[in-house]
Amino acid sequence: MTAALEGRGLRRQFGPVTAVDGVDLEIMPGEFFALLGPSGCGKTTLLRIFAGFETPDQGSVLVNGADVTALKPNRRPLNMMFQSYALFPHMTVWRNVTYGLEMERLEEAEIRKRAGETLEVTGLTDLEDRKPHELSGGQRQRVALARALVKRPKVLLLDEPLSALDRGLREQMQVELKRAQKEAGIAFVVVTHDQEEALGLADRVAVMQGGRIRQIGTPREVYDAPEDEFVAGFVGSNNILPVAVLSMEMRTRLARTLGPIESDRQIAIRPERLALVTTQPGADTLYLKIKILETVYHGADLIVAGEAGDTRRPLTVRLSAGAADRIQPKRGDDLYAVVEPIHVRVLAPDATGAGALGRDVAK
């Protein structure tokens, strides 16, 4: 199958700063794809290269197999939805959505057909006579989405589309955005720094850092099987510990499941994969001693922050409300954090040093 959007060897430099550094990427038709990473990682520059607003110093951009690198933005068969929405304030919803089609001089019947279908997909049929100032933030977001979709692009590029919304509305719009994408049946590429947003929306996620892609995979692959310390630390909370802090007994037990482990490697354990027990586990159980330093109540769960054994390495455990009620951990307790070996991830060496982000597991 030909990729809907492809980047080959893309590189973009601004003076001494390399914003995009040799990126190869394929996004398939109908796929919801997320570019995830911290500020300055190159994700927005990459999106602008795809859109044609930035010209790569090296590499090429293809849409449905056709090279569009030399084409201006308005000549590419894709569209971009901006963070600000950029609606025309004096126009109704209907006119905002149909304006681009009118500029293409399409026949009136075709304009009405496309606009009607798009307003239905985005849930705006009853709002077509309102102007932007009469709409909520979520409704304005949907108008911007409808305006982009109505031109039937091969790919829709979205730059932090939900960042201007409050948390409750953002969660609601994630559901609506995903529904609209599936109904429209076109590839969406969204740029975000919000890990929950990327994991909740995307079919696949590319984690970027320093202008490069560190890992591409499904949300579950990126979350449960991070390939290096940067990905493990950036995507969600994680306990990242040197293998050297484990006793030889613990390393032997871990190796039975994961195979030989080099002593200079790091391991990652998600806080929710750890369980707390009050008595020392048996010989066949993988565990770490933990001294409780603090607990933070979140209603549905309890965050337990402590230190691993005598190493003073931070260790965080996320307990469900039921487990927290049974154990009732409190500051100063000495307990045992138990984990199944299958939930321990041995990380690849991180040559960039960026993995330090992963050590602040309590944030």
C-alpha cells in the first residue's frame, strides 16, 4: 500500500540548530498519526515541512507516492489546521466552511453537498448560521476542523489542535476528533506535547527528541515497551533504575524471564505495575524494598513516593483505590514493591543523555 504521506531523509537547519535531523517517516491512508515530543524537539518544523511552509535542506516529501517537495502549500493535496483556528469573525459557520470551496470556483450544488456532509460529520448542522463569537471553544474548534475537511485533502495536518481548550473540553474534543477522522476516512497527522492526547488519539505515535525520531509504534508499544531511557521517561511516569541497584538474587530472577542483563543498563517499571505488600515476598518473587516518603491522593488512585531499598533511588507506586484501602501506606512505612518480570523493561543505552527526564518519576 502506498503511503498517504512520506518523508524521506528530511533535514532542516536554522543556523547552528538542526531542527529536523534525517527523518524517515511513512503515514498510511486513513491512519491517525501523532508526532509527540517536548518543546523544541522538531515536531512542528516537521509538520511545516509536510505542509510546505518550510523547505527542507535535504530530503523529500511525497503524498500518495508523488513528490510534492517543490510545490507551494496551496498546490499540495493536503490541508493544515492551525492552533489559533483563524476563523473569519464576520462570517457565519456556513460561510467559514464554504469560503475555500468558493475560491476554487466549484459549482454551487457541489459546494452545498460537500459543506452539508462536512457539517454533519463535525456535528455543526444546527450551528451553521452562527458567527464565531457566538460559539464555545469546542464549537470553534469543530468549525476549523470542518473548514479543513471540506476540501477533501489526502492528509490533514493538525498543530496542537486542542491546546487552547480546558481539560474537560479537551477530553471531550479528543473523542469527537477521533470520530470525525474515522468518518472522514483520511489520514490525520497531529503534533502534540501532551502524552495522554497522543496515546488516546493515535493509531501510531512517533516520539521525537533533538530533531530525530526516537521510537515509532502503537500507543501500547510506546507506553509498555519504550526502547530507550528518553522514551521511557517522557511518555508517562516511569521508575528508571540502574540494574546495579538490584541484588544479584533479583537480577537472577529477572534474567529467567528477560535473558542475560548487562550491569550497566537501566530498567523501567511503570508505577501502576508495582504492588505493595507488607511482608517480605518469597524466593521466586521479584521485589524491591521501599521506604514511604509521601502519599498523594487522587480519588481513583493513590500515588506512593518512596526510596528503593538502601540506594535512596526514587521509586513511585500507583495504587488503585481498593489496593490503597487494603494496604493504607503512610509516611515512614517500610514495605515491599512487587512486580512481575514481564512488566520490567530493559532500556537501550541513551547516548544523548536526554534520559534524565525519566528520573523525575513523581512529577
